[in-house]
Amino acid sequence: MRVNPDPYPDLLAAVATTQQRINTDEEEIASGQSVNVPSDNPAAAAVLVQDAGQTSQADQFQRSIGSVQGEMQNADSALDSVTTALQQAITLGVEGANGTVNSADRAALTTQVQGIQSQLLSLANLTYQGNYVFAGTATQTAPYVLDPSSPSGVTYAGNSGVNSVTLGNEFSLQTNLPGSQLFSASGTDMFQSLQNLINGLESGTGIGTAVTELGNSLNSIDTQRVFYGNALNQLNTQQTYLSSETTQLAQQQTTVGGADLTAVISNLTSSQASLQATLEAIGQTAQIDLFDYLK
Amino acid sequence: MSSLNASLSSALSGLIAEQGALEATTNNVANVNTPGYSREQPVLVASDPVVLDPLTFGTGVTLQSVESIRDPILESQIQQQTQGQGQFSALASALQQTQGNFTTSSSDVGTEISNFFDSINQLSTNPSDVSLRQGVLTAAGNLATSFNTTANNLTQQQSSLDLSVVQTVGQINQLTAQIAQLNGQIGNLQNVGENAGTFVDQRQQAIDQLSSLVDVSVIPTDNTLTLTTANGAPLVAGQQSFQLQTQTSPLGLHDVYSQRNDITSQITSGQLGGTLQARDQEIPAIQTQLDTLAAGLANSVNAVQAGGFDLKGNAGTNLFNPPPVGITGAAASLSVAITDPSLIAASSDGSAGSNGNAEAMYALNSQPVINGQNPTDYYSGIVFNVGNDVANASAEQSASALILQQLNDQRSSVSGVSLDEEAANMVKYQDAYAASAQVITTINDMMYTVVNMSTLTG
């Protein structure tokens, strides 16, 4: 068979192919990524899109947890103050129930209990970032207002709505307790008990009953406060989980789309050697043909 | 009876023939780097003998013709492969541009979908907060812009491919005119028995170029060629070429016409075929997927909006302007319907502090709202499809380039000029020429002897 007398197109094609490989390798080294455009590895590119979506989501969950934590910590510490105030009121009530106190003493006690009433009112109307925390979902208006015509001395203007926030895949957390459940549940109504104590101190009768009622209210709030403690614990756990998820996602991103630098650099070196060899071959093939030997 | 004169004429024929053969070699050497040139081979034949009973005498040599060496089957394989090569390289380069839109960046559609849902999740932690509501509106606006930009880029790319269709048709017409003209020149030479090798080479070169542009069928007829597209639309018949025309379609793109017939969808190969495939199939398919995603998102978000209450306790209204019916153009026209952040219907009970509906909207993120897939998964499917199309077209292109290279090697091994061979031929012809010249010298001496004989006798 006749030999192809013109090796140049093949040699040049080989040079172009090698050059192309070198370019790809250099791009990988520069970006640290093996998937720079979807066609580099379509399946990996699709996985990376999902990975990026999940990473963005996890980062957002962390931010949202931060916001929710702030609100719930505030609510929790407000409830701590509420229980302290109620204990104080109970102490005052026990003092007032003692048969040795006279009406002047009771009037002084009344004033103190009224002070506690307004303190509790202010705690129940706690705001966080412009929202009334214990108002259910009616967060834009103060849930408790003084109302002398009401038997408990206050009226509840909030609602019984609760919010849950999604803070992870398959993880959603209730973030509030409405005042109607926390403070004003029938039977353990904190403001009613307090008003009863004030009435008792004023009249001198029923103080003991009022103290018992206050005790019930205190227990109820203490019990319900566990909700916030638990939630804050869950938030901590979720934070830890999310940061490990983020790490895993980052690892996956590297595994799927990261450049294997050792391999790439070794490829690059061998491509460069092959390019050099091809170019040398071209240089040498060039010169000789029979015409050179004819005299 | 033989004569010295007869011998002289035989020797002379040798001189002439070898000189002619050397000319072929010279021409080969001169064209060693001419693209598409097929080496020429002198065809030497012994001249008809003279019969003088009982003897037969040769009368020398004739240079019958100079033949161009080529393999027609190889040529037609090269044409086929060139068509494929033209098609896949046009397709691959078009799609490579397309995939730029689907490469992860700070503002690609996938990222903006994430940002949009992230902003809703943030709003859910404090649904009455106006700045968080504004954050959702901004993210929705960015999402719409990203859809718009991507869709517009695709449309722009389609227009530039359309321009390339028109240009390619122009090139095709030029080449077919050139081939028709060459057909004429070849016919004229062949009619008078001349070697038309150079023109045949030029025509072959033009047909190869034409093959890279469009799917050509070559039908050889007496002394000439007829060219059609693979589907039979005429391009060249003998000395006549048939121009292809372009005409604007209702979609604003150019269709290709032959003899008043729309042949756009029949062109499947060559650069024109690849360009049309990208313009009429690949890009519209991506546009449809993008429209499906945009329309699905807009409709599902709007539906959730309608089920909730805004900051003032009113029933929610559309967040996105409703996508067009039939979804075509949904991505290009996606836009946010509201500018007042309080109109986001985050509340499920009418209270400002309720986040129930924001949660419902966030849940769309993981619900099969786009053809049975969640938005991010659907988008990753688009990325996969685009990447896969590019990868396939590039692979086909590389494969056909390799085959084409091998075929060209084969053609070169048949038709290419080898300087070694030409040098050897040159020596061969030169030697033969010298030998013939030596014969003439010898006959001359013999003539001299004969002429002087009379002087001796006289």
C-alpha cells in the first residue's frame, strides 16, 4: 500500500488535541473544579446544582434559627421574671393572710401587689423586634390592657394563634405560646389570681384562697416554660446538625466537582511531554526527502 | 524493412514522451502543498507497431495522457463525513454558548430560586417585619430577572444562529455556482480529449466545502455532475446551479426554500443542518423547559398567595404576574406583580404575626410543583440536559473529526504527492531521456557513416 506522503495534518491534529487537553487541565487547576461547565460532566453538574441548593438552604436555616433563638430566649427570660414576681406576690399574700396584720399593713401590701400586677402586665406585653411575643399571632397590638371593668383587671386582646417555622428538612418548630394559654387559661389565670389577692387584701377575706390560686398559676407557668427550654435545646441540636450537614455538602461538592489536583498535574506533565515530543517529531520529519541526495 | 530514419523517429518519440512525463512530475512537485490536489501520473504506451512481413517493428512510445490519481469511493466517504463534521461542530459550538447560561454563578436561575425560598424562610421567622418582606420582593425580582436574562440570551442566540443560516445559504449558493461553472470547464476540456484534472480537483475541493455546509448527494452523469441535497432538492445540474432562498417565517426566523418549497426541516446535515438543529430544536427545547419552570413557580406561588392574607389582613393577590396561557414566553416575561411589601400574604389567619402561609409558600421548595419535581430538581434536570447535549455533540464532533482525518490520510495516500516518489520518477525520466538522446547520437553516427560511404566510392 502506498504510504501517506503528508504526515503534517495528523501531526497537527495531535498537537491540537494535546493542546486542548493541556488547556482543560490548566482550567481545572486554576479553578480547582473538574466541572467548570455542565458538559464537563452533566450528571455531576446536576448534582452540584442540587448540592448548592441544599447548602444555601442549610445556611438559611442557620440564620432563621438565630432569629428564632433570640425571640425564644427573650420569652424564656421574661417567664423567669414572671415566676419570680409571682413568688413575691405569694410571699406578700402569705404575709397578708397572717392574722396579726392590720388593715394599714394590708393596704401597704396591696400597693406592693399592685406594683407586681403592673410588672406582670409589662412582662406579658413583652416585645421582641417590634412584635408582642405573647399575643398569639396578633403581634402588632399589646395583648394585655388594664381594664377595671374586667374581673381579672385586664383584658386579653391577643389571639390563640401559634407559628411554626421550618428550620430543617422535616424539622419544623413551634416558636410561641399565646398569652391566652400561658397566662390566662381558665383556672390558672395569673391576672385573675392576682386581682383576687388584691381584692382579698382590700377586704381582708379570701386571701388564703387567692394565694392557693397564685400557686396554681405559678405551677402552670413553670410547667409551660419547659416548652421554651425544650425548643431552645432543639435549636442547639439543629444548629449542630446543620453545620455537620453543611460540611458534608461541601465534601460532596469537592468529591463530585473538585479537581483531583494530583491527577490533573500528572496529566498536564505528561501532556506537555507529549506535545514536546510531537513538535520535535514534526521538526525532524520535515527535512529529508530523496531530492536531498540527488547530485 | 527498417530504416535509420524509423529508428530516429522512435528515439525522438522517447525524448518527447519522457519530457512530457517529467512535466507531470514537475507539476506534482509544484503542487505538493496545494490543498485537494491529486497527483498526476503520465500514461506511457508503446506506439502501434509497423508490420513488414515477416517482421514487426515497434515505432516508439506515446504519452497517451496524464491521469489524476483519485479514489471516487473515498471521495464520497469524505463528503459524508464532512457533512457530519459540519453538523456536529455547528451544533457543539452553538450549544457550548447556550450552556454558559446554566453554569453556576451568583445569578443563575438555580441560585436565584434558592435565594427566593431562603428569603421566605427568613420572613417566616418574623412575618410582620417589613424589611424581611422587602427581602422577599427583592429576591422575587432577582429571580424574575434571572429568568428574563436567560430566556433573552437564548432568544438572542437563536437570532444569531438565524443570521448564520442566511449566511450559510449564501455560501452554499456561491459554491454551487462555482461548481456549475467548473462543470462547464471540465466538460469543454473532456470533449476535446484533454486532461481536466486540475479543474476536477478544484471541483472536488468545492464539493468538499459544500459538504461541510449542507447534506449533498453527488450523482455523476456523462462528463459532468448533478448535486442535490440528501432529500433531493436540486443544487447543481451540469452547468446550471439552483440557488437556495431564505424567507422569514411567522416566528421571525428564516426558512430555507428550494424551488419555492420549504426544505428547512429536511436539511439534517452539514453546518446548515447543525445550525438549524440548534436553532429549531435544541434551543426551543431548553426554552420550553425554562418556561415550564417559570410558569410552574409563578402559578404555585400565586396559588399560595391567594390562600393567605397580607399584612393588612386582606386576601392575598398575585406575587408574580400570571404567566401566559400555554406557557410559551413565561420565562422571558416573568415579572413581580406587586411593589408594596405588605401585600405578601404571609399570614394564614389574617393576623399580621401569623406565618402559616409563608410556611406554605416555603414548602413549595420541596414539593413536586414542576412536572412532578421540586423547582431545584427540575432546574438541575435542565442543567443535566444542556450539559448532556453539549457533551454528546462534542463527542460526535470529535469522533467524526477522527474518522475524517483517517479518510483524509487514506485520500492522501492515494492522491497525495510524495517528493521521494517524484524524485525517483525524475531520475527515471531523466535517465530514459538521456538514453534516447544517446540513441539519437548513435544513429547520427551511423547516418554519418552511410553518408560518407558515397564519398569513399565516388
